[in-house]
Amino acid sequence: MLNPQLRGLGHEIDQSLPYASSLCGACFDVCPVRIPIPDLLVHLRKEVADHKRGKPKLEPTAMAVAGWVLADHKHFELAERAAGLAARVLPNTTHLGPLPWPASAWTRARDLPMPPRESFREWWRKNRGEEQR
């Protein structure tokens, strides 16, 4: 149960480990701290099936995009401008509603605030830009 979570599912042995249990629940019954081992194994089996199918995952993709955006200030400024443009095009509300799939599972349970129409950098240039000279 632990190896696939720590090492990932890249190796065949790690992919086989979640299937080394009958899921009878005896492990949960004797666990002194009530760790839901059968539930974790079922979750890991789903992860293995998704991994074998080659299904793209939202979280790794989102983290890769965030890494690209945060790696360079020019990328970050571009993302700020895109968010400002989106705020001007989207309805004038305080929060975005549930987003379409694949983000819907995340946004159904969380409020996603609207991006600001003006980034902090734009505000600074307009209001404080002369002080820097």
C-alpha cells in the first residue's frame, strides 16, 4: 500500500501491490488506528487502471502549467494579462460557478474567485510608476 504512494506507479511491481489483498476488511478490523486500508487499496487499484489506460490526469497537467507560469516572470505576466482579459469577458460576478469537466469535480466543492480585471502590476504602473523614476 505504501510503495505505490511513495514511488508512483511507474514500475510493474508497484502496479501489482494494490492487488495483493482480497479486500476482505480484516486489515481494517485489526488496525489499532483505524486506517481505512481497503478503501486506500481500492483507490490505488483505480489509479493503476487509469495509469494503464494512459488517461491524462488534471492535477499533473495543472502542476506542469503552474510550473511553466511560475518559472519565468514573462510567463507570469502573460498569465496575469490572460486572467484580466477573462475577467472582462466573463459575467460580472464575485465567483465563477462550477467549471466544465475536467475541473468540475474540483469546482463543485470550492469557490473559485473571479480573476481581477486589473493585475497588481498594471495597477502599480498606473498609480506608482512615476515614483520609480
